[in-house]
Amino acid sequence: MPKMKTKKSAAKRYSFTGTGKVKYKKQNLRHILTKKSTKRKRNLRHAGILSKDNVAVIRKHLLPYG
């Protein structure tokens, strides 16, 4: 059986932490920033962590070797 291919779009969007959690960059910080509050923009800077349900899908189908 051949190796599974990694979905390259997912590889660019997600990364794994040392404990196996999946990190991603939060959305809404690219443009139209003037109407967003400073607090909201500050909280969007930090990476988000996916829920366990989504992690299973990412590991099985999108990033099998991650």
C-alpha cells in the first residue's frame, strides 16, 4: 500500500505542539482593522488550539504524518 499524501493546504495552516495538540492562526486580523477594538485584535494574535474532535480528522485525513 502506498504512502498517504499530506494535504499541503492543511500543512500550511496547522502545526502540532509537543503534546500533540493542533495550533492554527486565528482569522480576522488581515484587513479592515480600524473598526475592530484593540482588545479584540490583541486576543487574535495568539494561536488557537483545535478541539479534540477536529484533531482526529486532521490527524487521520489531512496530516497523516504530522
